[in-house]
Amino acid sequence: MATEQRQQGQEQSGGETPNPVQIQKFLGGLDYPVDKQAILGKAREQGADQRVMDALEQLPERAYDSPVSISREVSKLG
């Protein structure tokens, strides 16, 4: 139980970079290729939490041709 509470606390406090699956759930419906601003707009529209938004804001400014290309960049942040 204490471990579960710690994990929830980390998620809420934004202690670590969210994993790609956590991020992708806010990016459904994007028409690729997309740029960073489109990614941020979609995530905001879908109600992404601050931790997800912070991670997406760190993405390089470039075109992303698939969910995998976004996930690769996110995994480099961690």
C-alpha cells in the first residue's frame, strides 16, 4: 500500500518523464506528419496533465511522421 501511494505521489508531483504510452493516449486523432505545435495543441485539447505537457514541450521543433517518432523523442528525455 505504501508503495502504491508513493507511485501515485510521483505521478501527481511530476517526478519523472511520462512513458510513451501515457503520452500517446492524449495524441489520438492526429493526422501525420505533425509539428510540435500540433502535438501540444492536441494534448492540451485532450486534457493532458502538466507532466505530459512538460515532456511534450521539450520535444525538438521538427515534423513527426508517426506516433513512433514522437515516442522515440520522448524516450530520449527520460
